[in-house]
Amino acid sequence: MSHVRRCSRTACRQPAVFTLTYVYADSTAVLGPLAAYVEPHCYDLCAVHAERLTAPRGWEVVRLPVETSGGGPGSDDLEALADAVREAARPPARPEPSPGEPVGEGQETLRRGHLRVVKSDRGDQRPPHHPNG
């Protein structure tokens, strides 16, 4: 008996042909070939819902190519999907400051999406005084 996986969307009875994975650390949704196994935190989608997929503002959708001539995803396809998710979740490499390069006020040390961590060379680490408080 062959078990056909169904689309994860509510009330959809169509067979799933894609797997959707979210990489929250990078604000990325990865849509690729149907995974060989049901994975937690992944969603199986039919062709119609995969085509209509949109992401929240500020998120990127990565659509991996799907081979239509085969009888389903191969191990190379699944490894490519897993590698893409891992790569998207990996924090960006920070360049090391060159010797003699000043590290001070306004030096960006880390970036996550639209947020930045800025290093200061000020001696006191107290928050700045707010004139109204």
C-alpha cells in the first residue's frame, strides 16, 4: 500500500510535491522538492499552494529547482535542500580588523537581518542619560 502525503494546508486534499522549511535566523523560507520523510517544523505543499507561497515582509523565499522527469526526489536533492537550509542559518563571517585599524564609536560588530550590534570604545558602559527621564 502506498501512502501519499497530503498538502499541509488546512482542508487541502491534494498530494504534496514540495517541502517548505523556515530558517528563522535568516528570515528565509526554503521551498524545495518533497522530502523523503516527514520532518518536524517542515510543511508539505501541493503544487497550487507552493506556487501561491508568499513570505512576510522582510523575508526571502528561496525556491530550489525541482526536477520533474524523475520519480521523486533523489538523495542529492534532499542533501542540497539540507545544505541550503544550513547555509542560510549560518551567521555571516565577520572580517577581522586589520592591525592599527581603529575600533571605536560606531564600529559594527554583528548584523542579524536589519538589526546591528555596534561596539563602542567608551570607558563607561552605562546607558546614555535621557534628558526627559
